[in-house]
Amino acid sequence: MSNGPDPVEPRPRSGGLVRGFLRLIVEVDESRRWMYRLRAALLLLLLLAGFGVLGYWVPELIGRRLR
């Protein structure tokens, strides 16, 4: 018989998009290996370019459909 409370296991952290984005920013800034920095920087640039394309083309396509 156990007299004490059950040990509480820590919840696993969720690996959301925001956490991944922040991890890329930190990796670019603080990684010791230049290859990891370069990879993270390229991924950040691709993400920003993707948001830029979506921010331009999605409204453009919606505007064309509504004409």
C-alpha cells in the first residue's frame, strides 16, 4: 500500500506552429554550428516568402472571383 499521493508525470509539450517558428528564430540567433544557422535562416525566409505569396495571391484570386 502506498501512503503518499501518486507521482504526477509532466505533460508533454505541444509542438505547435508558433513554438516551431520561435525555435527557428532562436536557432538562427544562438546555434553554434553555422550549418544549423543557415538551414534555420533559409526556412525562415521560405516561411516569410510563403506568407507574402499567400497574402498577395489569395486576395487577388478572391477579387477576380467576385468580379
